[in-house]
Amino acid sequence: MSITENVARVRAQIAQAALAAGRKPEEVRLCAATKMNDAAAVREAIAAGVDCCGENRVQELVQKSRENAYLGAPVHFIGRLQTNKVRQVVGKVDLIQSADRLHLLEALQAEAVRQGIIQDILLEVNVAGEESKGGFAPEEILPLVENFGRFSALRVRGLMTVPPICQNSGENRKFFQEILDLSVDIGAKKYDNVCVDILSMGMSGDFADAIACGSTMVRVGTAIFGPRRYAAPQP
């Protein structure tokens, strides 16, 4: 199937999941995870109606921006961001979804101040405590947002998570529910530079479960673009 056909199919699945959860389909935004897809593929996805594009790698973000790949849609950074590359991302994307550690927040703050802008971010939560993944522990989030006023050039728009790979449908619902509960706790109080209007959770294999648990944005790559083609190792 073409990218256009895949986007339509994913949209239909999002709508079905939203309606089954008693929600409106338009409450869930579709973020095309564009890692390892060229500018032409990104343009086709945008033309097909994705809500935004999410890039994992700074090098790809820079290259595709030069090729005007993202025209017509917001672009988000969704991958692990090294502090020495924040200048290539801050002010260049509408949203940084992967603010995953205090040192990175400090670097993002310094760069946003230098540019004189307010950078929107999501706090990434390592909901299952996996050593292989970045993100704040769930118990670190509330103390962090309580004192977030010190990051005057950053604005928290919500939370993002990548739960463990599940083998069976429904296994990750407990993790998605935990993030939803955490967002409700944050929303119950007023914190400086913090609002929770985005819950970015759910990918190609589990976005229906994430939508059932309140996700407002799903990050979908494989179901739109097909399996990623990784280069074979050099002999």
C-alpha cells in the first residue's frame, strides 16, 4: 500500500479506537515518525493529512529541513537529544517531545534564552524504569513541575512515554493509565510554565490501547512508511 493509503488506514483505526473509548477521533493527533524516510516520503505523508512529523535524529532533521520536507506540517523532535546538539533543535521545531533529564532541560533553557524564545517541550517519562531508555522516573515528575518556574524559557505542554515492547494486545494499558493518572495530578494544580494538553503515547503496535487510556497524540512510523530498512553491517 502507498503512504497515502496507509495514512488513511491509520486514521480509520484511530477513529475506531477513539469511538470505542467514548472519545472524539479529532481529539487524537497523528504524528508521523519519519526516521529513515526521505523528504519525498515525508511530503507524501503530509499531503495525506498527518498532523505533524516527528524526527528522531538531528542529522535527519537538519537535512530534511534544508530540503523543505516539512512544509505544511509542524515538526517535532522525538528522539534522544544530546546536549551538544540543542542549538540545532531549539527554535527549529514546534515541540521537543523527549526532554528526558535535568541536564538536558538546563541546556534547552540556556539555548532558548540565547535565542529569546519560549520552547515548547514534553517531559519524557520512563514509565517502566527500563535501563535502556531515557526519561524521568514517574515519581520525579511532580517535584520537577512544582519547581519548573526556574525554566523561564521552556513551557511544558504535557508528557511523553515509550512503554516496553508488548507481546499481547492490552499489556501496556497499565503503563498508559499510569501516565494519564500522572497528568491528572499535574492538571489539578497550577504550576508556572506547565500545562498538560498533550499526552504523546502509543506507536504502530499499541496506539489503540494508548487512545483507550487518554492519549492525545500517537507516533506512528512503520504503519505509515513500512518497515525501516537498516543498512547492512560492513564486512
